[in-house]
Amino acid sequence: MGNDIILKTEKLTKQYGEGENAFLAIKGIDLEVRKGEFVAITGESGSGKTTLLNCLGSLDRPTSGSIIFDGRDITGLSDNALSAYRRRSIGFIFQNFNLIPVLNVEENIVLPLNLDNTPPDMAYLDELLRLTGLESKRRNFPHELSGGQQQRVAFARALVHKPQLILADEPTGNLDSKNSREIISILKNSIKKYDQTLILITHDGSIAAQADRICRITDGVLSE
């Protein structure tokens, strides 16, 4: 693992509401993540974990502070530039699989590329289907898959554009322990193989224990 910082936040704050209704979801967070690192973020429900992840992935804009990704401050970018940043640099994995019911497995996986008008690398797509054990399911639709298989589709979709950074929000929250272990194992192998960085939110101590580093959020404040 190199020493290059891929992602850095400085005094990152997110406030919802105004005046006496103001609520600070995250409070002045400083975080540095190195390229190739697996960082787990834990904390109680409502502690600010998802807010932080959404800011890092530019799904939400911070109220103040900065996010520097690969040497570039992305906080002040236009909506279009942020959308391109998300499409090209970030792979999102959510607790709810967010698959499109009318698209088959392969179509769901290549969706981010279609949105970016980029043709899929078919050899890499085949490799992802092998990696996730979905080779025989490429023409199946989401309703024909188990929960574990649907999460693997979501996982392959997050990787199909070869993102530098994977942001996973409770990716095993809806899975049994066997599927959870398999998904985490696939994730760890993937970041090693493709030199990616993983930030993962989890309530599961056994998953957090596999990370290179564990950060905890308590009432919007981050500690290691």
C-alpha cells in the first residue's frame, strides 16, 4: 500500500435546517484515506455515518469544509462536474440493492457505463461475472435472484467502470452471515486486485475487524 492520500477531508460539516431547527449531522470531520486502504466506519444509527459517506460521494453537498479527491478539491464543483466525478471515480454499494427490475443482470451491471456513453469492456465484464459467481445468471432479472445474488449484481455494477474509490453503506445489512462473509471477501479481493480504495459503513464488528483501520462516528464527531 502506497503512502499517497487518495481522499482527504478538512473540517467537513453538514448542517440540516436553519435557526433553532438547525441540526449538525457531521461536525468538522478531518479524515485522510490512503490509496488501496480499506477503512471501516462504525457508529450508532443517526450518528452521521451515512451523511459523511454521501458527502464523500457527492450525493450531498457539505455545508462547510473541503473534500480533496486525488489532489483535487471537489467541494466547489458544479453539479455537472460532480456528476462526472461520481460516474467515473466512485463505485457505490447500498444496503438496498437499487437494481432496475426491467433490466437483466448484465444490463443492470453496465448501466453506469451506458449513462456515461462508454462501451463496456466485455472481457472485464466477464471477469466481474466470474468474480461474483453470476456467470450463469447474466440473462436473469432481479426478481429471479436471491438477496445475496442481487447484492452481487449491485457490487459488480459498482465496479464495472473501474472506480478508484468504493463507498459501501451497510452492504451486508440485508444478508445472512454466509452471504455477508462472501460479499466482504469479494470486496477485499477486488480492491487488492484492481488497486482500489474502500470506505465501508457497518454495524457488524466482525466485518469492521477485517479493515485496515476502523473509524467511529459519535454524534457527528469522527475518532479512530
